[in-house]
Amino acid sequence: MKLAICPDATAARTVAARVIARQIRKNPASVLGLATGRTMEAIYRLLARDHAENNLDFAGVTTFNLDEYVGLPGTHNQSYRYYMQTHLFDHVNVTPAKTHVPDGAATDPDAEAHAYDTSIAASGGIDLQLLGLGENGHIGFNEPLSALTSRTRVVTLDRATLEQNAGMFGGNPEKVPARALTMGTGTILEARETLLVVTGAAKAGILARVVEGPLSALVPGSALQLHAHCLLVLDEAAASAL
Ligand code: GLP
């Protein structure tokens, strides 16, 4: 693991956006793995600005998002497809058919998960996977006790995750969908490079377990210790327990 510790969250987001932009400029046909969550919003804003001001070109880029809530169609304003459209895709020149988010409204979610995993492999695999960290140590929606070799599948969300994400559902954890489709930890580890972005003191304790703790299915993010090309971009608050 390589760590870049930035003075504050703004600097961390700037570094993360630069890493992604550099990948796109190096290979305009890059396959990117993308993430959602509050941490990513400013990163996508910076990429959209880079597109507007410096012609950062997304036309040849293929994207695969990590996860989606089961039961939410892409038109639902809390779906991750909707998040990606409003935070990034609508502001840059992506080729719509090259953007992939698991279909939360699929009639057979298990088949959707399998097909999604297969289409990642068929694309040639992910060049750079962007990741956030849940307060319980999850990456994507791989909750504690997810197998480190897991593939894209349907999972039941942890109580902690329902509470962490309740803010987007009127503050009520009961309103957060109980299940999600997520790339597996094993799927994530196949990306050629991984970029984990963590900011804020609330994640300092779990981040220390990801980086310095034993490799454990109890802390899914610790699986990144196995990844040969993993960059962590942190602010000082998130890094404060290292
Ligand atoms: C959700 C996503 C995760 C993301 C996490 C962190 O649970 N499924 O992929 O890492 O949120 O979110 P935030 O950046 O809002 O803390």
C-alpha cells in the first residue's frame, strides 16, 4: 500500500481527481471502476471541471460502478445510477453505452450480478478502481464477514450501513433498501490499480484497521493489503490513528 496523506479533505480530493485524470489521459480507452458516497462528490466535480476547462475526454472510457441498491431503478433519486448521472455522467462526454451500474431493478438480481461480473472480465478488466470506505470497513457493499474471494453478488446490508446511509433516505434506516448488488472483494482485487480515498476523523479508527490491522474478513478493506498497486489518498484527520 502507498499512502498519500494530504493536509485536508479538499487536498485529498484534488489528488484523487488528478490520479483518475492522469489515467484517462494516459489511456483514453481506460476501464474505470467507480464508487459513490459523499466522499466522491467533490472528486467528480473536479473531473467535470477538468473536462470543461481542459477537454478531459471521457468518450472512450468504460466505467463499472461498484454497487447498487436492489429494488431501486436507475430513475430513483437515491439509486447509484442516478447519483452517477447527476454527479458525473451528465457533465462530461461519456458514451452512455460504456457506463455500467448494476441494475437494481433486475427481475433476477443473482443473474444480474453474475452477468455484471462477466462483463467486467469481457471488457478486459478494470485499469483503475476508485474506492471509498464504509465506517464498518466495507468496500463497495462488501460488509464485514464477506469472503475475501467473493464475486459480484447480492448482499444483505449491515445495520451500520443502513444507519450510515439513512441521511439520503430522510434519516430513516428502515427506508434504506436492505439488499444491494456489489462487486465482490475478489472482483475488486482483480483491478490493475486501486485508489482508496478516505477523509474525516470518523473513519480514522477503521482506516487504521484497514492499513495496520491483520488481514481479516471482519474488515473487508484490509483485503487491499493483498493488492500490489493500491494507493490510499487520505486527509490528516483520517490518518490520525495510524
Ligand atoms: C456507500 C457505498 C460505498 C462507499 C460508502 C462511503 O456505502 N456503497 O462504496 O464507500 O458509501 O460513503 P461516504 O463517502 O458517504 O462516507
